[in-house]
Amino acid sequence: MNQFIQTTQQIALLALLFVLAGCKTTDVAKDGSLASIFISGHSEEEIQRVTIEVFKWNGFDQLADLTFEKQGTRNDTLMFGGLDSGPVWIKIRVHVKPRGGDRYVLGCDAYAVQNHGDPFIETETRLKFSKADECKDILDQIKTRLSLPAAKTT
């Protein structure tokens, strides 16, 4: 019995190590968003313009200002909608927060949308972990694109 307990503890410790090794923060600016980054050297208008371009390039439709959506994958529907629901859509809300001078925080939060387009039963669920990597990847694309010489407006 003692060997069983020891083996169980070792397996639990190993599982914990795998979970912790896979955890990383994408909220670099620590502003409470699912993902965020710092951007400096650009105006808020430049950041917004490039944000819209990059989200469209990634297959998102712009709803309003810095809110974007696209139909989720089959896995998104299974994870957030269930077996008997229609397709789930992913909505991402982006914000640009000034931090003094030409320094900004660009952050985003993701939502799973069920019953998309139905004004009576459409529901949004804020995602706490899922889509964090995708959001961070898109934010990094925005930062990279802003660093290119053609991104500056004169």
C-alpha cells in the first residue's frame, strides 16, 4: 500500500509540473486583459488603423470600433456550445489605453458567442484562458507591423 501512495504522489507531482510548465501569461502589460502588450512610438490612430488591418488579415470582421468577430472552429463549438448548438462565434474586443507620452497598452478580451445574430437569445461568455495565445499572437503581429517603415503615416 505504501508503494501505491508513493507512486500516486509522484504521478500527481509530475502532472502538476506539466501543467505549470504549460502556463504562461499573455497579459504582458498586466492590465487585466486576456492578452496585452506595450506599444510606444506610435499615435493612437496609427495603432487603431494597424489593429483593424491585422484583425481583418486574420479573418475577422470588424463590428464596431475595435470589436471583431469570426466564426469559431468545430472545436470552439464543441467546447463552448455543446453538441446540439449551432456554430459558436469568437468575438474579440480590443482596447488602446494611454500610459503617458507615446506609450500605450494594447489589450484584448475574447468571448464565445452562442446563437449568433439572434437578438433574443444571443449570449456571450468571456473566455478566461482559451484564445489567450491567439490574441497574443495577433497583438504581436500588430506590434511587428507597426515597427515596419511603411506603417508610419506622414
